[in-house]
Amino acid sequence: MSEPLEAKKSSLEQKADEAEFQMPRWKANFWYIILWVTMLLDMIDRQAVNAVLPILKKEFALTDAQGGFVGSIVGLTMALLVFPVSVLCDRWSRRKMVSIMVACWSVATYITGIAKSYQTLLLGRLAVGVGEAGYGPAAFALISAWYPKKLRGTMLGMFHAATPIGHAVGIALAGYIAYHYGWRTVFGILAVPGLILAVLLWFLPDFKAKKVEEGSEKEVKTSLKEVLSYIFHTKTVLTLFLIGVSVFIVQNTFQIWGVTYFVRTFGMNVKEAGAVIGMVGLLSFMGAPFAGWLGDRLLRYTARGRMVVALILAILFMVFMILALNSKEYNYVFAFWTIAWFCMPGIQISAYTAMQDLVPPYCRGIAFAFVPICNQLLVGVWAPMVAGLMSDKFGLNYSLQVITGTSFVLTIFFVFLAMKFYNRDLQRIEALGTFKLDRG
């Protein structure tokens, strides 16, 4: 006999109210803060090179295309290593892999600062990508398990807010240090806190998944082939990957060329332009938490609530970014750019949280690994380079407008596809049953 509708609804509401991994809320919040600070440092380390890009171009006599490659080369290593690293996270230990990776990217950051040639500079940035390969997937999987589903969007949104804040702080801080003490000092200073965090992260609370069936618990042991089959047969998850790619086109390009845009358009130095980008990030960082919170609220009315949020924010981002790029007055550019940047991360977090909702806990790290793989292999390396090539021929403003328009069209298309498949794939995850997460 089928389960009564009210009983099924009550069961789902209870699951939404309870964290999959049980531990005191203060403890979850403490480790959440540690992960948040680590993500902040990750973004600072990654963006510092973009803040000093005009200086690097001059010192190493780089073209715009070569400069774009310096900024995007980290993504190449991440794309190559994120999958095997994420498999190790889900199958071996999330906490140990996170600790090791943070130590790795901190050492690589220092190496970047001692580069003596363009080739060595690229090598240092490649090494940074080695360390950053699997941190995001592991962190998203842990946070999704530590908090109930009704808070998942909010908590992942707040975690994702470390990205724009890190971009802002990284650009502003690196620009300030480079202006006063030289660009090499930037990377020496940034290497230290990562090594301290790496030691602390060794003690993260990790989990192992058990399937609950007829009152008994059995540890989940699925093959990698079965995990990949589930992920790639969930059409919504595939479209969510592509939503991330579509947004990353504009995100990665503007992160790399943002400082240069203000230097060229308004005659600023790197310190001033870095401060502008930093202020934009600080004023817009609540975009992801707001989108996560709004998605959590809309889930009460529609299962596709997170997709509705993504659709609205994509339209707003396009409107305000184009307004910014076509405005001549600095104050208007700054205001429109800030509003657009408030909207952009909300599109991503809506997609990424929906992804965590649609895959079982034992393979969330592996599923999220395809985000940087798709982002970096499909657009991460070439988009900033193409922007640089267009800039060399037509100017940077024209180039950024083309990138923005392309991103918008693709994002809207894939959001509508995700909405089409969402309810069916939600039934698939619910059909898998109940999982209990024990300390691993």
C-alpha cells in the first residue's frame, strides 16, 4: 500500500529539519567558520596575481593574451586534478585531503613570489591549482551534511560569500602591498596563514554514509561506476553544471581584467583600481547568502525555488553589467557594477545548492568536482585569453560586453532546462531512501 500523502509530506519536512550528520550546533558553527576563513584565503591567494597583473605585464613584457593566461592557468591544474582528489575526499578522508591541499597551495603561493621568468611564474600558478583542486567539493559536502536542508542554501550561500569577499580583499590587499612593498612581497605574506590553517583542518569532523533499511544500518559501498552513472543520468545535475559554466565565463574574465579595466578607463594605478574592485566585492558579498536564503524560503512553495532565484538574478546581472560597461561617469559605473556583482554569485549558489539536494551524501564531493572541471576546461582557460585577444583588436570594453552577452544567453537557456527536469530528478533522490552519517 502506498504511503499516505500527508505522512509522506511530514516525513520529508522532518528530513528537511534535521542535519544528516548529528553534532552540537556550536561545533558545526565553529568548523564552518574555519572552512569559511580557509575559503577566504583560497580566493585571496588566487586573485592576488590579478591585482598585480599590470606590474607583471611590464616586468615580464607580456601581451594581453599572455597576461590572461597567467590569471587563468590555475584553472588548468584544477580541472585536471579535481576529480581524482574529490574521489579521495569521498572515499578516503575529506578532512585529511583538505589539510594537505591547503598546505600545498600555501607553499605554491610562496613559489609564485620568487618567480624570475614568465615560465616560472606559470609554474607557480600551476602549483597553486594543485592545492586548490578539491577544497571546494569537500567543503560543500561537509557543510551540506552539517546543516539541515532547510538551511542548506543559506549556509552554502554564506560560505560562497567568502568568494567575492576574498576576491575583493585579495585585489585590494595585493594592490596595496605591491604598490608600497613590491609585488613579490604579496605572495610571501599570503603563504603564512595557509600553513597555520592546514594544521587546524586536520581535525575537521568528517563522516561516513550508512543506508537505513528496515531498522538496520549498512555502510554504503558503491563503485565509482555506479556513482558516476547516477550523476550523469540525473539531467538536472548536468544542466546545473552548465549553468555554472555559463556564469563562470563572465566571472573569471572580469576577475582577471577588472583591475585593468579601471586602470585603462579612468587612468588609475593598480592600488586605486584594486581598491575599487575590492569595494565592489565588499558591497556585494551578501548576494550569495541572500540567494541561498531566498531559495530556502521558496522551497516551501515550489521544489524549483532555487531555479526561480537563478532566473531572476541572471536577468538582473545582464541588465546592470551592460549599463556599467556603457556608462561614462565613474559613479554610475561603480554603482551598476556593484549591483551586477551582487546578483552574479547568487546564480551560482542557487545551482550548486540544488546540486547538493539532488545527489546522495556519499558522492556530493565527486558531484561537485565536475563544477571546476566544467568551468575550467570549457571556459576557464580560454575565456580570459579570448577576452584579451578581442581587447588587443577591438578594445577591452567591447570585449567585456561580448563576454557578458554570451554568458547571459547560455545561463538563461540552461536554467530553463533545469526547471524542466527538476521535479523528476527530485523523485529519484527521494527514492534512494534514508541515509545516516556517522563520524568518519
